[in-house]
Amino acid sequence: MGRVTNPNLKPVAERKEESGSQKDEIGAEEVEDFGEVVDSVDTSEPLPPDDQISVPLSQNETAAKSAEFNDGQNTFISSDPSTWPFVLSSSIQSILLKCGPTNIPEESYPKKGHYSFNPRQLKNGDIVRDWILYSNSTNSLFCFNCCLFAKTQSSLSNSPWANYGPGQIGFCDYQHQGRAIKEHERSQHHFQTTIQWRKFQNDFKKGTLIDQNLHEGYMKELGFWRKVLASMIEAVVFLVQNNLPFRGSSSRIQDDNCGIFLSLIKLLSKYNPTLALHISRLEHGKVNYMSPRTQNEFISIAGSHLRSSILKDIKSRKFFSLMLDSTPDISHSEQISFIVRTVAVSEEGCKIEENFIDFINFEGKTGEQITEMILKQIDEYQLDLKLCRGQGTERNNPKLSETIPRALF
């Protein structure tokens, strides 16, 4: 089986033919620079297919094989350019630049033909070409900085060194790798992308990257608002636990009659620097999370969380009874209190508990309408109707007794 070819490279037959002395000189240079002659290799045996050539990695290099970028979702980025997406987002490009190219040791590169090659190693042994990436999936080479900054250099559009993407093949003409690598390394577009890469590295070490500064500012602002909201939620929980009203006749925190909630926030700000800073920079029309609408949202969220916790306890106790009490309001509609009674069993013994679940605005009067409302609420709370063992209403409801025969009145 022949080696993998690259459509961006000219066939060997179309290249300019070198003289015998030139061939010998180039061949010796390539062996000296990038490989060593393996005398024990039997050239009569066919080479294994490229997809059977594996590159073993050490534990540290396996960890570097992929990088993880987290912005509310996890994105795994392989170090193999032949698996990268055709379009690199700014977040993926940033994490690749911060992680840098994966360093693969010399013995990990596969042997092909008469050579075992390490294209990253210069002949002095002390300097490596850290810009070279090896793709294990396609057995080809890529230029790290040319791949990531290809958009800035139009001349790289047809270069195999920047030909990244799913299943794409980079440079793989290993017979002429010495000359090709030197040509790319000395090219103008590679020089320009290298400058961009080194500048990014220096800015990253100094902490002067624009996106780095923006991210740090974002994280500081995020931490600030988390502290503000945590203080407000604590105030909401305190008022709810003590059955205290929230609002006054004014919704401005600077006014004296602003209500208990805003007054409590002012009190906490005397001992909470974050709240004090938040109040000091309040402006009309700006988000402050202290408006009556936001207070209602806090109460609703806290109520939903508490209701879910109560329903979880009810389901764990299996059997339950329903208790409903109605009170007409000024609009002549019924406001029904939905209460569930259960038996809590613990090591200390059994204890009957009644838990308020919700207020229900209801305008129906007939037994059928009341039954439909109760069944709807039970279904909404995901309670098992068959486990209901009692009903407590203002008057007996035959329709409900027929639907739940084991729920005694």
C-alpha cells in the first residue's frame, strides 16, 4: 500500500530533476538533520498502512493530548490538527494557544522507509522546532502557529502545513522532509505567524492579553453580583421565616418609608462592604435587584424550592391525606389552601405533620369542578393518587369519594 498523498503537493514526477551529486547532498542533509539510517530494516517487506502506525504517549503527554475549555459547557480539544473543526472559534483558538503544541518524544515518531525521523529536532540537539505538530490519525505534520493564524495570511490557504480539519492531511512527503521543512520555516507567512504566536505567549505570561483582562474583569463583576444576590436572598429568607411584610409605601431605598426589606438591606450594608458599594452606585434605570418585581421573583423562587423539598418528603413517606380550606376574597373567588398531611417516622417515633403546599385561586362551586381542581393539583405535584388515604374538606364531596375510594372523609 502506498503512503498517504496530499493533494496540495506536486507529484514527484513533476518536480525539477536534480543531478546525481545534488541528490546525494540533499539525501545526506536530510538524514543528518532529521533521521538516522536504520541498517536492520528489511526494505523488501512492504510498509504497514499509515493507520496502523501508532504513537505511544507517556502519561503527561496523554494528559496533554486534549485540553478542556469550560464556559457553562465542556469543550474537549484534541491536540491532533486532523480532528480540529474547519472553523476555530475564538475560545478554542485561545485555549490551544495557552496550552501550546504537544511535545512528542523522538522514539514516538513512526518509522517510514529507511528513516526514523524526528522533524522537531535540529542537528545540534539543543533546539527543537516547537511549531511542528504531528497528527497520529493521518500520519502527517502541521505547523502550529500557521494553523491558528492562517486567517491573517492568505498565502497559507493552499499550504499543507495549515491544512487542518476533520480528516485533513498535512505535510507527509517524508522523503523530502528536510528541504520542505526548511522552505516553510524560512517563508514569509511562517515568519509572520511566528511573530504573532510569540507575542501572544509574552502577553499571556505578563497577563496583558485583552481577553485575559476582560475575563478577569468579568470574574470580578460576577463575584460582586453573587455576593449582592446572596445577601438579598438571606434578607428574603429572614422576612419569610418571621412572616414579615416586604414593601412600604415607597420603593426607593433612600426613603424612610421604603419597607422592611429595603430597610433590612440598608442595615446589612453597614456591615457588608459589597452591599454598601452596591447601594452607593445606584442609578435610576440601572439594574439593582431591589425593585418590587425582583422581590416577588425572589419569593417565588424560594417558594418553589421549598415546595419541591416538601413534596420530596411527602413522597418518601408514601401515604398522605388531603386537606383543603377555602376563603372568599374581595373578587368573589375562592382562595383555597392546599395542605397535605403525612406521618413522619423516625427513631424517636411517629409524628403527624401537616405541610402547606400552595394557595389556589378557584371560582368553581360544584363538586365536579372541585374534584377536577384537586386531581389537577395532585397531577401537577406528581403525587400518586392511589396512595391518598384521607380527604378533609368543608363538606363531603361524593364525586371525589368515587374517584379516590380509599380516601376517607
